[in-house]
Amino acid sequence: MDNGMREKLLSSEGKEVGDLKGRLYDESKKIWRVALPGIIARVASFGTIIVTQSFIGHISSVDLAGYALVQTLTVRFANGVLIGMSSATETLCGQAYGARQYHMMGVYLQRSWIVDFLTLTLLLPLFIFGKPMFKLLGEESSIAVSAGYISWWFIPMIYNFVFTLTMQMYLQAQQKNSIVAWISIVQFVIHVPLSWLFVYHLNWGVDGAMGALCISSWLVVFAELGYIMGGWCPQTWTGFSTAAFKDLLPVIKLSISSGIMVCLELWYNSILVLLAGYMRNAEVAISAFSICLNINGWEFMICLGFLGAACVRIANELGRGDAKATKFSIKVLITTSVVIGVFFTILCFVFGNNIGYFFTNDVEVAKAVSDLSLLLAISVLLNSIYPVLSGVAVGAGMQGTVAIINLCCFYLIGIPIGAILGYVAHLEVRGIWIGMNLGILTQSLALSYMAWKTDWDEQVRIAAERLQRFYLKSVEEPGNNGHA
């Protein structure tokens, strides 16, 4: 090869490397623009639940176990349903934004409010009859009584999910979720001193802790409503519309498949907590397991930021009709999330022995948390993989496929193995968590295979058909005299 050809080849290779670096930088910037505010918002919002658990844990170990049951069973159940139902908003708004159908985003938001409000109202008996339900499930009487009382307090709090989840996904789809991050930070900053005031200064105990949680949760709703309706989303919010009551059935269908997908993930942890309640010394088992799950859940909020970024990036690129950009975005998302997951896994190894004392003064519970720290670290690492792949599926509208994968991996593999290791092999809570991690591992492998085998050009076509089917003309378009 002569010098001229060699120089030309090296120049070409250098240009490709430079182009790749540029593409990586541009894609990373787009991802972090969505992910970082989403991470901050979710960490701060979930932090209020963790702070409330910490205050209650220092009041009474029985109330800590009662709060753990309600928060990880009924609240997680309802929250899972609503997150899933709301992810339909994420799919539709993300693809509409990519296709520049901006006025449809406000209509999709209002449709989601209607669907989510009706859904949550149907779930209210779980909270109203918490005490008899937990007794029926075989929990200890004192824990069931405490859980039943705390369930009533959660009723005013959970209705904030109807609005906050959908509004956050609506804002995220148009890359305006930085306001959500700021609002969530303010919520957390208010919640901590408010909880201290109610619990310790006014000596209101559990009522004070739960009252503070309700107040800080609804502050977020009013702040986000004020932002959307105050003129900061002029292209996508044009006011309330009767169009929100039209074509609800297709939205309900997509919402249900989304709800099943997410619920199968969140209920998985809930069932494992329920199994822990049948162990010897149930109070310690439930408290320790729920503390670890909440630590895991708090770190999972970071991963949900990447799930949200995956939804937006995939939905936007499919809406634009660019399959190649979609595949590149998936690679960058997974790589970034795994690097962050490794960092937090290392932190769990370093601080695992002392972390339980943040939530309780009970030495036995803190020691049980320490014993689970290795499994906690493994869970944190797995968290960095499957949420991103779930986000890819939501962005493409493939929630139904993921629901089947979750059903098989969690309920045919994870829970049976966890139950066998916990009860038959006498590993107790550790056995349950090993089963949980095996279920998540198989799910991650299945989702990876699904993303690899997906025909993204076909998904571009499907997204175009979906947007065309739901499209309504804007009032500003010629030939439309009605309100969209």
C-alpha cells in the first residue's frame, strides 16, 4: 500500500472515530437532558416516603412493620397500576412530540387523568379494608391493626399519583421535566422539617408523619398544574377539551397492557414481602426486608430516570421515523446506566453493615439488614439493566410483550425459587431475595434478546399508524372549526 492510500485510510478512520465521538456526545446530551431531571425528581419524591418510614421507625417497631406492609403491598400495588397506566401517556406523548403533533399531547394528558382517576377509585377498597385484609393474609394481629390504620392515611396521599405521574410523563416527552426536578427538590426540602415539626415538636406521632407526607405530595400536584396551565406549555396545552372523552377505548387498551407490564414488576417485590411475613420473627423479617427493598427502590429511582429517558428517546426517534438513531440510542442508554449501576453496587458493599441504623434503633433489625447487604448490592447492579430495556419497550409501545416476559420470569421462576429457598432450604429472607434476583436476571436476559431481535424499521411503521389513528386536527389547522 503506498503512502497516499495509507494516509487516506487513516484519515477516513480518524473521521469515523470523530463522527462516533460526536454522535456519542450528542446522544448522551439528549439522554441526560431527560434522565437527570427525572432522576432528581424520582429520588426526591421517593425520598419523602423513605423519610416518613424513618420517622415512623423511630416511633415504634410495630408501626414500622405496619407501614412497611402498606407501603410495599397496597401502595406499591396501586402505584404500580398507575405508573403502568400512565406509561401509555409516555408512549403517545413521546411519539406525538417526535411527529410534531404537539396539540395532541394535551388531549392525551387529559385522557390519562380520566382513565387513572377511575382506575384508582376502583382500588380504594384495598386501603379502606386494610386491617381485615392483612389479618386474612395471616399477618400478626398487632401489625395488621397498625397497617390498617396507616392504610386510611394513605388514601388522600395516593390520589396525587393520578396527576403527578401523568404530568411528569407529559412534560418529560417534550423535554421540560427540569421543572419537575425543581418542584420535587422543594417537596423534599419542605417534607423533612414538616415531618420533624409534626412528629417531634407537636408530638403527633404516626398521624404527624403521615399528615406531612400527604401535604408535601399534594404541593407537587398544584405546582405542576400551575406550570402547565400557566402558559409555559403553549404548544401542547391549549386548555381543557371534550376531545379527552373521545377514543378512550384505544387509550384504555394501551394503558391496561402498560399497567400489567409494570405491575408484574412491582407486585413481585410485594409478594416477596408478604412471604417474609410468614417467617419466624415476622416483625424483624418484614422490617429488614422492606428497609432493603426501599434502599433498593431509592436507587431504582435513578434507573427509572434512564427508563424515562429511554421512553422519550425511543418514542421521539420512532415518531420521526429514524430506526438507525433508535438503535444507537439504545446502546448508549444501556452503557451509561450500567456504569452508574456499578458505582452504586460498590457503595452498597462499602456501607452495607451500617445502613440499617438510619431507619431503626432496633439492633436485631439493623443486623438483619446487614446480613442482606450482599444481595442488596446484586439487586442494585441488576437495576441498571432491565429498567432501560423496559423503557425501550414502552417507547415503542411493546408493553404487552414485556408483560408476558415479566409473568414468566418473575412468577414462574423468581417466586417459586424464592419460596423453595426460603422455606424448604431454610434460608428464610435471604432465600426469598436470591429467588427475586434470579427472576430479575432472567428478565434482563429476555429483554436484551427482545431488543436485539426487534425489527426497528417495522416499529417505525407501527408508530406512524398509531399516531395517524389517534390524530385529531388542531383548531389552527385549515378546515377544522371545532376544538381538538
